[in-house]
Amino acid sequence: MIALTGATGFLGSHIADTLLDRGYRVRASTRVTSSLRWLDGKPIETRQTDLTDTDDCCEFLADTAGLIHCAGAVSAPSRIIYQTANVTSTACLLEAAASAWEKQQDIKGFVLISSLAAHGPAGLDNPALETDPSLPITEYGRSKLAAEELLSSGEWPFRTAVLRPPSLYGPRDREFLPLIKLAIHGWTGRLGSRMTGLSLVDGRDAATAAVALLETASARGTFFVDDGRTGYDWSALAEALEKMAGRRIRTLRLPLVWLKILSFLAGTSRAARSPVLNRDRIHDLETDGWVCDGSRLAAATGFRAQRDAARGFAETLDFYREEGWL
């Protein structure tokens, strides 16, 4: 039995599927407000769990043999929400794991799903490596780094590992939907002029990477993941979108000042919930890029992504059409 937080979300639901495919039983934490759409009909045990309560987390982890902690806040209106969702939850789960797993010998470990944001920006000419100093530039990134440091600073009686995905997309993800809609009408957008490129990973491949970390007993510390390509520049991104859409794609350049104005007009709370107007996301665009090198993960676990951007985009488009999202 593997415990999984965040299983009702985009990446977490793919991790749940991957665990089931690998023959594990899955216990998923939920909240009262959680939608179980991606879990319905699957042999998954669900348990409403307060991830900021150590005792509740201890009950959640009882009789499990490992944990993938995927839950957290990606967009939030305040620092305290990021800290509670990303840092406090990790602290409670670590303490609970130390108690719940105390007498077990077959523990696979504690895998934290973090983010490239915990490292900070990195352009195509200098992709992020695990040996780099971490210099996050957003509240989200700083909260993810703080959660990572809880794993590395404690002498935990079990193995810990951190997965840092870059930008994710794929079936079940709604944040990528506006880009797909533009592309099928022949357009894509370039926001600002400074960013040179970014790394991309399909959520299904990121899920496989997370489970590979769980299963590799020698894998400790921090790992980036990529799709086999160390970043896409704007022309490569447009090419992948053209293959997906089967038509020429024109790039519309948009100054970031317009997004900043729209974010201001939307107000703090509304902007924080938007994948486009969130002020942390706008800050992300004022950098050289978000590129990482996943070769350490490949060497440690044998992981290889099954999809480059062109294939992943095409499969995502098929999913959107099947779901009636377009």
C-alpha cells in the first residue's frame, strides 16, 4: 500500500494510475471539497485527511509502505497559504511517517513532488542542475524549497527523495487548454521578450518518474526531470504545436505590461487563482527561462520519457476533444 497526496489533481491522478499499473495498492488523501472524477471506478482507497494535522497524517500512513506527497498550492493569494499547503503539510507528513513506519522494515521511502521553481530561473544556455544553488524568485518557489529542506535537514529513519518537474501539460490539465485553443486556430503567444526557452514534461511521464524514484532504493536527494530534450526555444515550441495542429502557427508577441495591468485590474484574490494573471507566474516570465537537465534522474533510475512535446501535445489535443473541452 502506497500513500498518495494530491491524487485528485492533474499530476497526482496520473501518479495514482501509474502506481496501480505497477501493482501497488493506493491510499489517497482527499478533502471535503475534492472532486474524485479521475479516481472514480478505480481500486483506490480514499481517506479525508487534514495534512496539517500530524495525528491525522499518522492514521493516513498506517500500514503503508511509502508515500508520494504531491498535494500543495501552486497559485495562492498570500505567503501564509503557500507555507501551510506546501511546508506545514510536508512537516506533518514527515513526523507522521517517522511514527507510522517506526517498526516496519519494507518502507520504500518518502518522495516529495517539488518544482523547478524551487531552483529558480535557468536559460537554455545554462540549464538547471541539482548541484546548482537554489535561488527561487516567487513565494511558490520559496515554499517548495522550504519543504525540500525539511527532507534534507532531518535525520529521518527512511529514504527521502525530491522530484522537481518543470512546466507540465497533458490530459486532465486545464492550464494548457488556452494554448491548445490558440494553436488550433493558428496562433501561439510569446509573453515578453527576455525568456529564451523552457523545459516541458507530459504529466504521465512525470508520474512515471515519481514512481521510479519511489522504487529505486539508491535514489536519494533532488532530481530534475525532462522529456529527453534539455529545453525548447520558441521556434521549437511552435514547431511542436504545428505538428499537433496540422497547420502553420504564427507567434503573437505580447508585452508583459499588458498582463500586469490585467492582473492589477483583476484584484489579488482573482489574479491568484488564474494560471495567466497570477503575479508569481508573471514574475516567472521576466527571466531568461525555465530549463532543467534531467540526466541525473535517468542515470539513477533508468527513467526515460515516452513523449516529446509534439507527441504529448497531440495526445493532449485528442483528450480535450474527447472531453468536449474545446
